[in-house]
Amino acid sequence: MDVATALLSFSIAAALLTITPGLDTALVLRTAAVEGPRRAMLAGAGVVTGVLA
């Protein structure tokens, strides 16, 4: 495998992993659907606080 092929393969894998939603997205979406937008915003703020800490 040459460098160009390896770089292309890595770029495709990294792009797919970047656009795939994670557990925090699922938590915020579920909270929005079940409990409403205000609680979803609070859940999102909690996720961001956890990431920054």
C-alpha cells in the first residue's frame, strides 16, 4: 500500500467517524422528543460542560 492510498483510506474513515452521531446526540434528541426543547437544551449544556471539564 502506497502513501496516497493509505492517506485516502484514512481520510474516508475519519470523515465517516466524524459525521456519525454519538451517544450525546442521541441523548439530546431523545430528551427533545420526550421532555421538550427546554430540557433538551439543558441536556446539551450538560454535554458541553462535560466535554469542557
